[in-house]
Amino acid sequence: MNLEEYEVMYQVEDHHWWYLGMERITRHLLERALPPDRGARSLKILDAGCGTGAVMKYLARYGAATGFDFSAEALKFSRRRGHLRLAQASVLQAPFASNRFDVVVSFDVLCEIGVDDGRALREFARVLKPGGIVLLRLPAYSWMRGQHDVAVYLAHRYTRGEVVAKLCASGLTPLHSSYANSFLFPIAAAKRWSERFLPPQQGSDLTLSPGPINGILRSILGAEAPLVSTVGLPVGLTVVALARKDI
């Protein structure tokens, strides 16, 4: 990712509609998968590719969150948020012992340039305890590739079936998968199509401030959470998937 994008992320993650809506979806998915009799804040959680640390803030509600990222710049912002359990490393070689974590989350990381997603998933499986879960979020549909993808060094977009197949190949048992960011999908598709004819924008989509409609967009995206975590949605800008390590 362009180093400038980490600064943008750090500035917007706490209030931008996309991050807040995805937080609600993520929490619904985690609460679906976590054992109901778990002790409060008892889980060991790993954020693989933690970026600027915003996700670790709400993961802390479920347990002790540890994060690692390949980028020293990203970790600088994570420390600024007050996170202490951090490491600099690649998802291809997680610097942790086997069978250590109850939960591994990885959001929009396996899709980046230079990442072997199969190898990364095998690493996630290795560091998970038996019975532990992994939660993935990835961008959807190769035909939706646009200028945002270039700015954040995104190499690949996925289908739901592709993600499920990769989880199975890594030795993990898929539990649930869905598309997300579905209600706004037609608008996003139109924007991607229009980029073919408009001058290139500078930076990612996060540089485009939604202004006064930020709260409306957050409510629209957040409203998907109960559907994404139960019946699933058939299309969307994002793929989410839960899987379990059985042995």
C-alpha cells in the first residue's frame, strides 16, 4: 500500500461510514461464531495485517488482541492508538507459536500484491488452536477492479466460492460465507464503470469524503449485518467468510 494511504486510513477509520458499517458486520459474524459460554474478554485474538490498528480497538471487547503487519508505517499508527502487542512480519510467516490463538482475523490483506493467499491461510491455521476460528474479509469480483485498487496495491478480487475453496485447501472447515456491502452495490458498480472514462483520481476511495451523507451510508451498510451473518447476501463489494480449525 502507498505509505500515504496509512495516514488517510488513520484519519478516517473512526468515523468513515465504510469502516463503521463493516465493524457492525464483523461483530455480528464474530458473535455468531464464538462459543456462547466464553468468559468475558477471555479469548486470544490475532489481527493478521492489522494496519493502523482500528480493528484491534473493537476486538479488545472479546479478548486480548495482538496485531502484526508487514509495514512499519502502519505499526507506527497502531502504536499511536495505544496498542502494545504488535509485531512487524508478513502473513506468509506469522511470528507466533502454533496452536496459540482462539481467533484470527484478516481484513483486505490476502488480496495484496506479493501475498500468496494459500500460504497465508496455512499460517493462520497453524497458529490457531483446535476449534479456533478465522474470519476473512476480501474485495469481491475482478471486474470491479478500479483506481482504488491501484492506490492500495490490491492484486486480486475474489468470489465467495473461491474463498471457500481456498479455506478448504488450507485445512480449515468453512462455517459461513456471504457477500457484503450489497445494498450500495449498484452505485459502486456505476462508479467503477465511470472510471473508465473519467480522469484518474489521486489516492484511494477513502480520499473522497462522503460529507453530510456519511451517517446515511453507515446506516445502510450496517443494516446488512443481521443478513450477512445469517442467511447471507448473494452479491456485494466484499466477501466475508468464517472457518474453523478442527484438528
